[in-house]
Amino acid sequence: MWKACRDKLPTNHRLKIRKVLTKDSCPFCGRCESSGHILWDCKLASEVWFESNLSFPNLPIPQREFIDIVWFLRETQKVVDWDLFAITAWSLWNNRNAMKHEGRCKSAKQIV
């Protein structure tokens, strides 16, 4: 969570900025893979959050940074199970790494 909130995850967007990669596309949908995208806005991430026992409102616009999502939830939600939130975010990141490095991907129901 610390890395995600400090924008320190090695997303394709961050790696492109650091000139490690030439493309910043998401391995699941092809859009720019930022921390906010891969952990919240991506179609797969949205399905995972839907399947989780956590109920969150849709954010009005896609968020590039994950910390913006955390702050939005902190300010708008009365009760948040932050432990489950962190575990779900970690599971999304773990699934992303399995897809990128091993070609294995779980469905939303398998991740939750």
C-alpha cells in the first residue's frame, strides 16, 4: 500500500517515464497502466472491486494515481474495511505481475 500510495509501483507508466520501457500499456486492456488504472480503473480491477464485499461509489473520472482514490474513499465513505481494501489491491497487483511475467491471469472471481 505504501508503494501504491507513493506512486512507487513499477507500473508500465512509471517504467516508461524512467525510459525502461517504450510502451506504457496495460496488459489487460491496453490503456496507460498507472497505479490508479491497474488497481482501480482497469476493467478487470473494476470487476474485482465489484465482486469484493466492499461497496464503493464510481469515481467521476479515471484516476491516474492510486493515492487519489484512497483520499476520495477516506473523505466520502463513513466506514471502509481498510484491511480488505489493502488485500484486494495487493491481489490485483499480484495478478498483474503474474500476467506480465508468467502469462497467467486469474478471473475477478478467482482474485477475490
